[in-house]
Amino acid sequence: MNLFRRIPKVDKIEKKLSNYPKKILTPIIRETLQKIREDIKENRIKDISEEEIIYKIEKKVKEAISPSIVNVI
């Protein structure tokens, strides 16, 4: 099966992850999907699922919105 066809549309991912701010979510989705497309094109990905893609995106979103604590002296 063509791996490019397994990549879900942006709006479908936004609906599944609608509990996150769209302002943060959408750029991360686009960036992640572009990276996946490049990896498929370069044969770095042999198999991918929609669930795996959504998991990767959700992980990145959580990292982006989680507060980072930095010690200040």
C-alpha cells in the first residue's frame, strides 16, 4: 500500500486532538506531516499508521505546551 495514502488530513488530526489549542496544534501537525512525507520519499519509513502519526503529534504538542522550569540565579 502507498504510505502517502496512510497520512491523515490535517483537519482529521485536529478533530482527534481538539482538546489542544489549535494555534499550537496546526503548525505542529503540518511540520510533522511534512517530515513524514520526506522520510517516506527518502525510504526512511517502511511502514506507518494513522495512530502512530497522531501519537507523535500529540507528544510534540504536549512538549510544546508543558511549562519548562529553568533555575535562575
